[in-house]
Amino acid sequence: MKYVATLDGKPTVVDVTGGSGAYRLTIGDEVWEVDARLTPQGIYSLLVGGVSYVADVVDRGGTCVVDVGGEAYEILVEEQTRWIIRTRGGAAGAGHGQTLTAPLAGKITHVAVRPGDRVRAGDTLVVIEAMKMENEFKASAAGIVTEVRVQPGQAVNPGDTLVVVRAAAEGEASL
């Protein structure tokens, strides 16, 4: 399974295979064989390249705080699909409108808007099923839907335009 680990604002793809304590991690061109076991004390015992490490991992609001060898690291770990959706869902800053594009291949399961609809930030625009998960895409700012280029049941590819929202003019966004 692929994950994105973000450390100091820098995202890195990590491909993890294996299980039951024996894992292969691929990070860029590097491959690491890792034996990882959770101890009864709640810390992890790691064997990486023949070197033993002890790691304490604490979840702090979705971010992992990992303490290894007296050094602490704050790492956000997300499934790659979720990271793509979060970072490439077509969001735009307020006042600029929004062109929602498909961040990955999938099937449209629901279209919540029509051209001419007024939307607020956070309103659902479309739902895409990808990798057996439904992913809801929302308006990033208030505006008026000018185009809906998809319909339920339609397959989409990364980069396909789904919905276009024009930024609301002053006073226009109130419903």
C-alpha cells in the first residue's frame, strides 16, 4: 500500500508491502527491509538493516509524533489516495472561483449541483468512487456553478474537469 509521509512540510511517497511484522518500505530509489513489533509496553521494536531501534509513537490530532533515539519527529501519514484528494481536489482561494478536477480515476456516484446553483464554501459538489471508497468533493468558496461536466455513472480520469464555480460577487453568495 502506498502512503504519503509529510515531514517538515515535505511529502514523500512510501510504498509498504508485507505484513505480520516483516515489511519492505520503498522510499524513492531506496528499499528498506524492516522488522517492526509492538511491545507490551506500547513502544515499537524495529530492526532496520540489522540495526535495532526503539520507537515511541503517539498520535497527536492525526499527526504521528515519533521519538527515536531521543529525537522527536512530527509526521503526517496518509494513504496516498487520501493525500491526492486533499491536495489536488481543485480547490482555489476565496475570490477566484473553483475549477474542480478529478484528482484520480474513478466513477461519479452523485452530482449535487446544477449550473446556476449558488454554493457556499463546504457545500458538496460531486462524489467520486475510487478504490472502493466514496470521496466527497466540496466547494472551496462561495460562488455560482457555471458548468457541470459530469453525470452519475460516468468514469473520470485524473485531470478531468468536473465542476466550474464562478466566485460570487459582493452580496451575491447569500442564499
